[in-house]
Amino acid sequence: MIGAMMAWLAITWMVGLRQGFLFLVGIGFGAILAGVSFGFTTGWRAWIRDRDPTGFLAQLLAIGLAMLVSIPLIAANEELTGAIAPLSVSLVIGAFVFGAAMQIADGCGSGTLYKAGLGNGFSLAVLPGFIAGSFIGAAHLDRWLALGSLPPVSLPEHFGVGLALVAQLAVLGALGTWLWRKRKRTDTRWPGRGIYVAAVLMAMFAVLNLIIAGQPWGIVYGLGLWGAKIATWFGADLAANAYWGNDAHQVRLESSLLTDVTSVTNLGLLIGALIAANFRGRARPATSASGKQWLVALVTGLVLGYSARLAFGCNVGAYFSGISTGSLHGWVWFVAAFAGSFVGIPLRERLGLKA
């Protein structure tokens, strides 16, 4: 905790109050995720395998609560932007592949980060691949978009704030009701109400992130930027690349990582997870894996990062933030990634990875 406070003071001193506050928001996200093992990936797997809707319902609750505040805020403030992205072939392919890969890796973007933060060896092996994949996927994004793309669709802009809220709440409510009616058990992983308390807190921190950063909570861009930074340190010239050569990205490449809103929350998330794990006595869990499984972790991380960039985000940037800020692409991402999970779960079992 003392180290975290010193890091916050250092960030605030070097890059300002906003970045310092975003670092604290990241710590909050990490503590929430690690504190109850929130798990976007695990929530879907528990439903698919055991018909336990607990984790899935918590996700829907968090998205719905964040949406009720985020969409009106964005509509009322021109300086705030939603997680709006094109409806492209790359979105469908990337989300499907990501849904499969995250089940093998036992973590999406946030899951990989928070588990790496608490010292999980498998996630620490996934993370470098994720960073590299995010960087490479962004560098190739223009080629994938050339396969076909429709303009972004913001539901509040097309239908108005009120109708967009009612329609999305109706879908979230109907989905939650269906999950509850089809349940077979509710005790596989999350006893008590802690997971739902965490969902409420996650929505609150997501709104704080939007207000402070001016954009929704995201994960993948920060990891890709880390990869791009590393590439430039080794002499790569990215100025001619369609994505990384963009003026805004070039500025970020030339600036400190601490000035990037996604990177600073990612760093906070890592530290927040470690704080929560130490508090609960769960830091640095033992990891047992074969050489083949360690290789799978690295390769799967690469696939995760690459596919997430094609899909304009992971469970956080596309699914959570996309839907909660009214982007149609968030729903498309959700359907494609959920379908991909049906492929990834049996693959995970065939590889002998723990349930």
C-alpha cells in the first residue's frame, strides 16, 4: 500500500493530477477484479459448462449501471466520447477468435492483467504475447478493414438517449431473466453477494474513468502502445504505418507512457490486483504447467492481443464499454466472442488446463 501511494505521488508530480487520479481508478479496478475473482472469462465459462449464471449476471449488472450514467453524460458533454467503433468483418472475426483464446488463457485483457498483477505464472506468460499481439494487430488493422466495414453506430445518436437506454436495458434485462430461469446452480465460484457488490463498484469506477479520462475504460490500446514503444526502442520506424504513423499515435510514442490514459490505468490495475491479493493472502499462487502449456500461454497471448485489436477491444473496451456507452459494435462483439467461447472451452480441456 505504501508503494502504491508513492507511485501515485510520483505520477501526479511528473504528469499531473488527472493521470494521478486515473492511476487510482486503475488501482480500484484491479482491487475489485482480484478481490472477488470477477472474471469476464470465467463468468461465461461457468454458464456454458455448469449453467451457473452468477458471474454473467454480475457483468450485465455492471454494464447496465454504468450505461445509465455514461450515456446521458456523453450526450450532455461534448468533451466526453463513447467506445464507438465500426461494424467490420475484422470485428466479427477478431471477437470470435478472442472469445476462444480467452478461454484457453483463462483471462481477457483485464483478467490477464489482474492475474499477472497478483503473480499468476500462467498469466505472466500470456501478457508479453498479448502486448506483442496488440501492437502487431494495430499495425495490420488497415488491411483487415479493407475486407469490409460499415460506419460506427451510436445508438443514442441514432435513436436518442431515452430510447437507447430503454432498448438496451430491455435486452440486458431479458438476457438476465433468461439466464436466471435456465440456471442449474449458483455455487460454482462466487458465494454470497460479493460479486454483485463488485459489479456496482466496477460501474462506479467506469463512470469515474469516463469523467476523468474523457473516454471509457479500455485495456488493449495501452498494451499495444507498450509493444510499439518496445519496437521503437529496438529501432523500428513506425512513421509509415497506417495506424502507428497517425499523428496522435506518434505523439504518444514520443511521450511518456504515463501520459497515456489507458496505460496509466493498466499500471494501476496491476498494482491494485497485487494489493488485493496480498490483503487476502492470495498473491503469487503456485503455477504448475508443462513446457507445452507454457508455450500455449505465450502463443495464446499473441492471438489474444492481435484479435482484440481487430475487434476494437476486449471484454472491457468493446463489450463492457461499448455497450455501456451505446455502441452497436459492443453487441456484435459480445455475440461473436460468446460464440468463440464454445470453441475455446473444449480446447482448454484438451490442453489439460485447469477448469
